[in-house]
Amino acid sequence: MILDTILLNFPSSIVNSVTNFLSFWTISLGFSEEVDLSSQKERIQQKIDRMRKQIDILNNKLKNKEYLRNAPREIVLKDKKLVKELTVEEEKLRSIVTSIN
């Protein structure tokens, strides 16, 4: 038997909630105490913005043929790996921001 649904009953005192969709699951977290989700959302968005700037800088560097020709191969590979890692992290953070109600 595969469990595909979990029902959670939240008290009526829920103030804020976060919902995230993971493949076949929808997960909702409710908070009965005052949690400032808007400030958390803003903090995460600022982190996304910083990451996006870093990704753009690295991508511009990696598009520069002179950089690619002169930089040590290990450095170029490190930059490419970092772009991939930052992009994955950015996508995760965007998912979190989207899930905050």
C-alpha cells in the first residue's frame, strides 16, 4: 500500500502557513503563534537576489573567450560547478518564497 495523502487538522488559531509541493506530496505547516513570515520571505528574497548577481557575474566571466583561454582549467571548472550549485540553491529558495502564504 502506498500512502499518498496525509491529512493534518490545524487549530483555528493558525496565524500563518507555509505550503510546499513536493512531487506527489503537498506539505503545509501552520503556526499558531505569530511568526513574521513576511520578513522571512524578504530575507530569503534578498539572498536570492545576491545569488542571482553572483550567478550573472560567473556566467559573464564564463562567456568571456579571453578568460576561458587564459584561466587555469581547474578555475574554469570550479566556476562552472559553482554556477550549477548556486542555480540549484536559487531554485530551492524560490520554491520556499513561493510557498509562503
